Amino acid sequence: MTKLPVTSGVQCVKALEKIGFSIVRQRGSHIIMVREEPRTTVSVPDHKELDRGTLRAIVRQVELSVDEFVALL
């Protein structure tokens, strides 16, 4: 199993856009993204560096493995 890399919120958003997510809105420093099939909503903090726990929760919410997510980066 690959360790989660240190990524920014912008890098995470770009990776999620590759698998069908689109930005719906932004309030403060949180970007809300939605994918239609299967319907999934995820909130990504727009920080310079995401905490590993936060990034792991995002990866879990979008139903990817860590290796799949790293490949998207």
C-alpha cells in the first residue's frame, strides 16, 4: 500500500476532476465538488497542504484506493 503524498487542495481538486467531479460552489476555503454517477458530494479544503487524515477521508468518500488516487496526481 502506498503512503499518501503531501498534496494541496488545488492538486486534490484537479485529481478529482479527472474522475468526473465538478466544482459546484466554494464557501470560504472549502470547495464543494459533485459527481453525478454515482452521486457523490465531497468537500475539499483549499489549503496549501492537506492533512493526511483529511486526504484519506476524501479518498475514502470518493471510493478510491490510495494507489488509484496517487495515479491521478
